Amino acid sequence: MPIAHVNGVDLAYEEYGSGYPLVWVHEFAGSMESWDPQVHYFARRYRVIVYNARGYPPSGVPEDASAYSQNYAVEDLHRLLRHLGIGQAHVGGLSMGGATTLQFGIRHSEMARSLIIAAAGSGSTNPDEFRANSRAFADDLQRTGASAFEGYGSGATRLQLKRKDPHGYDEFMRLLRSHSPLGSAMTMRGVQAGRPPIFDSVQGMQSLQVPALILVGDEDEPCLEPAMFMKKHIPTSGLAMFPQSGHPINLEEPALFNAIVSDFLDAVEAGRWDSRK
């Protein structure tokens, strides 16, 4: 597996297919493997890049929580693209990766041909409670190890995947259990508990001129209000809601997810994705 040494950390990544670059950024409970349904579909037309964030082996796992933040996540993505010689790409992410995608678009808009922001904004409506729970979960990870992932993986917004696709849910849990408890604890403290609510980025959203697709499941309650907020404040955005769907919508409804994203990319590349007048 190729490794890029960027921004003071080793990032493991994979590339598939050829064509215009399309980069996917994974969620807290995911990894590059979480994007397999999208890799299979989009690598027929695009140069698809997936990678493991810092804290997710075989990427490096810094032991200090100060080496983890949303700012680091955005800059890791930026420098990975530079390392790969990519000046501009379609960029997509889910949850933690969706927040990274939004901030990447705000800070490095010249490098984003489009943004696909899925299931982003957890903790924005209850930031104090979210931060406290995140820190408590990080403590649990360091105290009990991988067994702490069991409760996280069976949360309310994950049950829809288990109901629809038991085998897919088992695979999701198998990959989650393989994560580094230390890396996940540091990520939970530095990135999840450390990031500001989505609502704090209103000025950056209003200035965005990059085509943006916002995706959310209608049973992903922590992300519903943030999705509507992004739709309201990003002038170049569109919003798609997935019925009876929870948090990892790219795994729950891969065919629908891929179809909506594909139509979006077609519209962007044809110059037919408009901004709100």
C-alpha cells in the first residue's frame, strides 16, 4: 500500500481507475474500506483516491492528542492532493469526513471542483453534551480497548444499516474493531470534541462558490438540522434526503448514493449545476 509522508504524518492511500480525480474522506467509524461501494462504481470513470486519516493504521498514529484536530484533517487532505500532483478534484466525505470536506472547500476552494458533504454536523445542535460524550468515549477506548467500539457501532443511527444489510453491518463492525483504540481515542478528543459546530462556519459557507451536494438520512437526527443549515447558507448547494436511512448512507443505500452523486457530477461537469439566485 502506498504511503505519503505529509504534514508530519504517514498517510496510507489507494488509487483506482483513471480520469478526473475523485477523493473520498472517511468517517470516524470508517476507513478507506468504507468507500468500497463507491470505488467499485466511480473508478470506471474517475481516478478515485481513498485514504486512512491520521490515527487509522496503516497511517501513522501520533500519541499526542495535540496532533489531532479538524485543522490537521483539512491540511492532511490538502497536502495529500499536492503529493499526488492533483491541482483540483471532486472531494467527498461522510460525517467526520464530511466536515473535513466542507472546511476544505472553504479554505482551499481553488482545489475543489465540487464538494459532496454527507451526514455531516453531528454535535452541532448540542455541542457541550457532544464534547463531554466524545471525551468520555475516548477515555473508555484507552481504558478498555477495542471492546469500547461495540457500543459505538450499535448506536441509534447505525441500526438502519443492521436492519437493511446484516452482512454489511457485520463487515462494518469487523473493520471498526480493527481500528487502533489509541488512534481513535486521540481522534475523538482532538477532532470530534475539538471541532466547532457547523453553525460557526456560516460566513465561509456564504462565500462558497464551489458546487456542493449535501446528503443526509432522514433518521440521522443529529445531522438533519446541520444539513438544512448548510443548504440554506451555501448558495451553490443542493440537498438530497435518504428515506428511512441513518448515518452511513453510502453503505446503507449504495445504489441510491452512487446514482445521486453521479448525476451531480454530470451536472457539474456539464456546467449545469447552478447557484441559488
